[in-house]
Amino acid sequence: MTLAVAVAHPNIALAKYWGKRDKGRNVPSVPSLSVTLAGMSTTTRVELAERDSLVLNGRESDGRPAERAFALLELLWLEAGKSGARPRASVSSRNDFPTAAGLASSASAFAALAVAADRALATALPTERLSSLARRISASSGRSLYGGFVELAAGEPESEFLPARPVAPADYWDLRLVVAVTSEGAKDVGSTEGMNLTTETSPLYGGWLAAAPAIFERIKRAVLDRDIEALGPAVEASALTMHATALSACPGILYWNGTTVDVMHAVRRMRQGGLPAYFTMDAGPHVKVVTLASHAEQVALALRAIPGVLRTIMAQPGGGAHVLEGPQSEPTP
Ligand code: DP6
């Protein structure tokens, strides 16, 4: 039986993607820049089979997750120009980090699936093609194909080929992201739904489109310069501007809980006390605090002392998606 196994890591956006220029092709309307994280992984196994089936964290899954997973396999098959019907596959995927940790598990899931399916189907596509196809299913997953600091441009309407691109490798800068977990539940409004509602109804969305490219440029420059004092304020500006648009959607989307706000204030107090600590939040109530390795333990300790913070997770830049096991295949010409 043809079987391939691949691993990928989640990523956290320092410059946020929020909003699509082309929904059908899943083209982002703003540029984003993320850090791929070490230590947390999704491992995905693709085995050619009689019929398509999906198991997520040990549970049979259908509906939207299965539709998205097998849509990715279709895209790989078409992209490689293979003739005939796509072989069916049994896919199973497991995260070694809690899905409720607020770390985008879809990013690592589709990145691992792209790499494992490419090997199992013998489509032998280059990484940038896999990144572009994973991006079509979930844009943040296009970034998890690569390790370290990774950018994803805003595409043109109708962009077909739009891969993420590496900006700097994982060992370029010893940043830490300390996740303050503030709730155990799954989020109410997923990121796709949240950004679509924002695009359609927020009166502030135009302001986000106008502001995001310059914030992205500040973040990219600060990463390349390894300058935390330039990076931090721009990271907070990206998250706060994104959340301002979500808050002003109709009905307003409030991803934060009370602890989220307490942590944001505490992070700013840490800075007044001389700690280089800056917050960012995604489509959920957890706060990710960006700091330097030399201060990370102190930041984590201070975060755990805030009532409502359930625990912290320490993350650092890590590598890209890769095959762990699978048949050898020849590159597609
Ligand atoms: C807030 O990549 O999950 O995490 O393309 O619709 O699947 P789809 O959205 P997704 O959105 C991620 C949004 C974010 C910011 C980011 O990761 O850039």
C-alpha cells in the first residue's frame, strides 16, 4: 500500500492576514508575515485506499474538514497534470498540541497534508507549488510550508499562483512567543467566517486595507534588522487594527474575553518595567506575547500570575513542513 507521513508546525502571524480579495481562489487582500513554531506539530498520514476518509485526532470526520482536505488532494492532482481520476486516500492527522490552545491548527494541518499527499500521490510538486495550493484551502497554511519567518503577499484578484515565501530562517532571530491560554473552549466564530463578515459589513474595513501594507513593511524590516523595539509596536498595531475591524462588523465579532484584556494591560505594564514584551491575538481569546529568549521565562512567569490565565506555552521559531516517511518519487518535469 502506498503510504506517506509528513509533519508541519503551526505559525503565528506577526502581521495579520484578515480579508480576501478573491474568495473563490482564497486570495488575501493584505500581506502577512508569520513565524513558524518549533515544538508543536501536526503529523499527517496519507494512504491510498478504496475510498476517501478522514480521521482527525483519532475521530472519523466528515463535512467541511473532509471537503477541504480532499479539495487539496484534487488541486495537487490537477496541478501535476495527472491523467485519470485521482486515487482515493485514507487520511489521518494528529496534533500534539491542544486545538483549544488558540494556535491555528488548520495551518499546520493543511501544510502537513499537502506534503504527505504530494508524496503519496507521486505528484512531486515543488514546495512553492504546494504552498500556493495549501494557501487556496487555508491561506495561513501556505506559510507553514516554510520554516522561520515567512511572508504571504496580497494577491491580485484572480491570482492562481500565490505561494508564501521565506523571509529569514528559524535561527535568524531567537524570538520567543509565549502563549497565554485564557479559555479551554473552541472559538465561536472561525477565522474564515469572521473575516468574510468583516469584509462584507465593517465600515472600518477600508481603513484596514489602507493601513495593513505599511504595518507589514514595518514588521518585515524589524525582523530583518532583528529590532524588537521596532517590531513590537507594529505587531500590536497589526493585531489591534485587525480586531477593530472585526469588532465593527455587523454583528460585531468579539474574540476576546476579560482575561484577554487583562493580559494586554499586563503586557504593557511589563514594558513599563523594562521587559521587551508585545501582544498579538488571532481569531480567539488567547494572547501570544512576543519577546526575546533572554526574557521569555520572566514574561511567562508574569503571565501565569494573571488571574484567568490557565497556562502558558513557550514557542520559538521552527522548521518547515517535511516528509517523515514515504515512497521515493521522481520530480514532475
Ligand atoms: C487571524 O488562514 O484560517 O490567524 O484562509 O479562510 O482558511 P482561511 O483563513 P485562515 O486565517 C488566519 C487569520 C489569522 C491571521 C493570520 O494567521 O494571518
